[in-house]
Amino acid sequence: MRRSVRSVRLKGLWIHPRSGLPYYRSRRGGKVKLVPLPAGLPHDHPDFITAWAEAARGEAKPIPKPKAGTIASTFRAALASDAFHRFSPGYRAIITRHAKAISDRGGDVKAAAVRAKHIRADMREAGDPGARLKAWRFWATYCIERDWLTDDPTTGIRKPVSEKTEGHRTWSRDEISAFRSAYAIGSTARAIMELAFWTGARVSDIVLIGPQHIDHQGVLAFRQTKTRDMAYVPWTCDLPAYAASMSPDRDLCRAAIEHLSGGLTFMQTGAGRPRSAKGASQSLSRACREIGLTGISIHGLRKARAVALAEAGGTGSQIGAWTGHRSLSEIAHYTREMDRRRAVIGTGTERERETNSESGFQKTKKL
């Protein structure tokens, strides 16, 4: 059934060029009428098609224009801005979803009247307080830049402690070895895994990077889609001293993606087109399930690279330069365990000193 739906073009479907939100657009009486459609759903999803059909029959009401200076109007402007458009599609979807929830709940409230206590109360009602706070912070930053707010009401607000989780589980060395044993060089699954593991990049960047990002020094340098910060991965240059032992990982990565080379990206499809982030993620997850590896995702390989760099003795700055983490606090948990481990392991010099001290003490006793 869904194959036949895909072949039908939904008449009147219009996607906002900046926010990416879907609408049913029609022109009646000389005026353009926009009816919002469900955001974040595939266009062949039953709920999306139902909403489109209702809008086409005129059963849905057009989206009302919010009053100037309200939460709804300022959020609407923020979602149409260049700053919002520079976010990755996944991050835009998160901000859009929570912006709509905030506007639906209190969109008529004046933006200047928002205080920290109001944001905290809204976060308590949200299913994902951390994501809700991100939406509020983006909104506040945008409003302050345009002098719509004099103070940032999100200052000092933190997401609840209960929201702190381990996130995507880090791949272990045993899991990496098992995957390599199951999928040979030349398979797409192996290419995705090796490129994700060596670069430590997010999947949104893995599908975009290619030969054009390798500079004259042999460094793979690219601007990250999510944060717009640069990341630098040694590609053909000499490895830094702390990562010298990782040369086999790099060799495996370059060998694994060789059969997909020839285009602007390392991960092009058989038809020579760029691979989608969703497709790459799903391909790897499916490959993992087929060999009994569960509970891990492609993002866990990014964490595995950061852990490997920490175990090799990389500093916070060195790890951040490689993986592109924005601040040192974001990678502190990768180095913290390594630092604690080193704190209880003596160096060769320390052990020799202890041995000599014991020998000297024994000699003294004999005297």
C-alpha cells in the first residue's frame, strides 16, 4: 500500500524554505491560505495524509497570525531566521517541536513578560525538559540580538539532574572486533563502521565528508553540521605521538571505504549519490542486529573514538580537536575515568623508587 502512496504527489503541499515545516497551501479569494500539517512525519504516513486530506477539503482552519511581540510571533520569527536554518535537520526538528508546544500553551503572552520562573514551570510540564530548555535558549538568544528582550530569562537555568543519562552506549573493543570479523572489507556496513570509528564524527557529517575536505597537510578538516565548529582528523599525515598506536585503525578505515570512492563523499551509494544520514544509521543498526550486537548505535562509535583517544593519553584539547566537541566540559567524562585510573597506577620510576626503598630498609635492618 505504501508504495502506491509514494507515487502520488500531494497537491498543495508546500514546505517552508527556512523552517522546513509542511503546509497545505491554497489561494482562495485572491489570498494565500496556509494550513499547518504534522511536522516530523513522512509524507506517506497515514496521519500526515489524513491531515492533508482534511486541509484539502477545507475542514482545517488556516494558521492564525500571532500578535506582534508575543511568544508565538517571536518564536515564529526565530524559526524563519538564518540562524535556525544553519542547524542540522534533526536539531531543527527538536526546536520546532518544542517551539510549537510552547506557543500552543502560552503563545499570546508578551515575550518581554517571560521570566525564569515561567520557563522552569514550563520545563516541569515538558516530557523532555532538556530539549525544552534548548528551545527556550535559542529563542532568548534570538530575541536579545534584536533588542526584543533586555535580559536573558534562561540564565542560570539547568535541566533537572534526573535528565542526565549515559546516552548512546560506547562500543567496546570486543564489539568492534566482532563486527570486523562478521563484515569484510568491501561491504557497505564495514565502510560505515570504520569511517564512523576513525573520524569520531556524527552521522550527519559522516555522509557529507569526502576527499575535498583533505587539506594539503593530509588532515581531514570539515565544519560540523550541528555546531558549525571545525573538526580535524589525521588522514594521510603522520599521526601525533599520543595516537601513533592507532595507525591500524586508520589503515582499516581507508581500505574499507575505497570501494565507495570516486565522488564528493566517502559514503556515496552505488548509484553515485550521497548517502543519507538516516540510511547510514539504519544500515549499521541492521548489520549489528544480524550478528547479535544490540543496544549500540552509530553514535556509540563517536564515543568509542573519544575513549580510545583518552586511553592513549590525549588531552582534552587534543580529543576536542579530533572529534570536534565544542567545549572541554563535553569531553570531561571521557578523560575523567582515565585520569582516575592513572592516579592509582605507579610509573616505572615510582615502582623502582619503592623497590629501592624497601631494599635499603632491609639492608638497614640487617645492619
